[in-house]
Amino acid sequence: VELSCIIKSTVTPDPRIEWKKIRDGETSYVFFDNKMQGDFVTRAEILSRTSLVIKNTTRMDTATYRCEVAAPADTKTIDEINIQLTVQ
């Protein structure tokens, strides 16, 4: 599964990108501090700086995934998008 977080424009040379998983009211890091976290370490990767690819998805991956981008030098310094993933 590939979840895309597209950055349209930024003047910040290296914006901070984080992915979080929200399930049953609990939020956990998927990608933080430029590395995968938890059980995603062995089965997920970042493509093109922003897209999250999860391999061998199961129903336990069903959740809302939030991509957060922080670009301190931009007019809009932070933005986010939520993507609902349902694995059947």
C-alpha cells in the first residue's frame, strides 16, 4: 500500500515530515526523526521523501494515517493530511 503526501511548494530546504497512525483514539509514530518506528521498521519505507509504503498489510493496519509537514521558512509553517486506510 502506498499513501501519498504531496508537498506542492516549499522554500524550506529540508521540511520535517512525520507520519502517524491513529487507531481507536491512540496515536503512534510510523515515521519520525527520519526513521521508521515500531513494527514499521521492517515493513515500511518512504519513497520520494513523502510517500509511505507499507508492505504485507493486514487488518491491523486499518487506521487513519496522518502526514505532517513542518516548513519553518514558509508562509504556512505546518500542514497535515489524513488518509483513511481500510484493509479488508
